[in-house]
Amino acid sequence: MAAEVSAPKKIYDPDPDYSEEARKAKYQGTCVLYVIVGSDGRPREHPCLTGRSAWDWMRKQSKPSRHGVFEPATKDGKPVSVAINIEVSFHLY
């Protein structure tokens, strides 16, 4: 019987930053990032990445916590790396 892998859990989720140009142009939308969440809970860049601003936002998220942005996924009770899709929504309020 194969061991199940638990999904990583987000533990820090700030609003993304807007550039002044994007704010003036009133750009809004959602970017989907395909990233690897490491066994330390930190997101890693992936070659299929879309949305540079979204990736910069993701990288900033990992700084406040020494454990990263996520509680890592586990397999047999041990932290493991997994690939996930993360939606980053950019909305003007």
C-alpha cells in the first residue's frame, strides 16, 4: 500500500504588491504559479512559471518566517517537496 502525501498548508498570505504602472493602468487579474514547495516549506521557482510580479510576491512571502510560506507536505510523517499550482490575485480596492 502506497503512503499518502499530505498537501502543504499556507501559513502566510499577504496581498501582492502593485507596481505604479499597473495601478495607473488599472490592471487586475489572477496569475497561476506552478511551483515546487520544498521540504522546508519555501517555494522554489519552476520553469513553467507565469507572471514575474506574482513570483516576486511569492519570494517576498517567504522572508518573514524562517519556516517559509507553507507548512510542508508530508509523507509517512516526514516533510517532502511537492509541485503545486498557486493562484495569486491582483485586485485594486
